[in-house]
Amino acid sequence: DPIALRVTPFIPAPNAAGGLLNFQGFTLDKKVDPDAITFKIDHKVSNRQALSFSFNYTNQPRHWLGSPLPSPLIADDLQETTSRTVRLTHHYFRSSFVNDLALGYNRYRNPDTPSTFGRGWPEKLGLTGVPRSAFPVFTFTEGYSSFGSAYAVDNIDQAYFMKDAVAWTRGKHVVKFGGEHR
């Protein structure tokens, strides 16, 4: 098979003697230097009003290894999960009335791609009609490790929100109400 002949040079020599299975599958998480940035600014506008602004950013890169085989045969995922939160809050105070209004934005991104993605492996191996551009998956029986990685995704979730809460005191009575919309 011409495709098998193109893949064969990437297969390493056996790593186990005595009839044992070589390169059996395993899973390993290799974490890579996460980042976090957070700050908050408070401003007192008057005795009755205050503003608050906060920002939070996190970046959590990760390299998941699902095979002991070398690249491009490796089954792995590269992730760089990021999140951002921005929030602006307005506080209004009176002796019988408190109002908290908050506006914000949240964004969460989780791209998940194999390290061989975008390198044109199907074309290099002579495969046609194969989706994606990662090294294609070759699967074997009897406990042998698979080659390649089958997918790449980029999940993004984002939301805007508005939240308002009011507390009103009149004599011995307190009325509280509010709402949130995303």
C-alpha cells in the first residue's frame, strides 16, 4: 500500500523485548505555565455614589499526551484555555434606599488541537477526501497504540449580563427586589 509505505518511516524501532507489546497507550498531562491577571478599581463619586471596575484574565495552556509515540504519530492535544471577565458596578446609597447595578462581559475560549494540525499531513501521505489537516488516525487491534489525532475544535462561550438589586426601607418594612439578564 503506498500510504503505508509513506507512514512506515515514522514508526520507531521496538522499545520492548521478549514478545511484549511495544508503545502501549498511556495518558499524561503536561501543564505549561498558567497566567492570571486581576485588578479592581474603586472610585467614590460622592457620599451617595460609588463606581467599581474589575477585570480578570486567565490563560491555562496544557499539553495532553495520549501516546508514547513521537510526532507525527503522537495522539495529543494542545489547549490554551483563556477566560476574561469585565465588570462595572454602580452603587447608589441613601438612608432608606440602596441600588446596585452591574454590567459585565464574560468570555471563555477552549481551543483543542493536535500538535500535527495545519501541517497538511493527509496530502503529504497521499490521502484524498480526508477531513482536517492533522496526521490521520491509524487504529490497530490487540492493545497497540493508535497513530494520529482525529479532530480540532475551538469552543468559545461568551455572555453579556446586566444585574440590578434594590433594597428600600420604609418604617419597619424592607422591600428587596432585583433582576439579572444574560
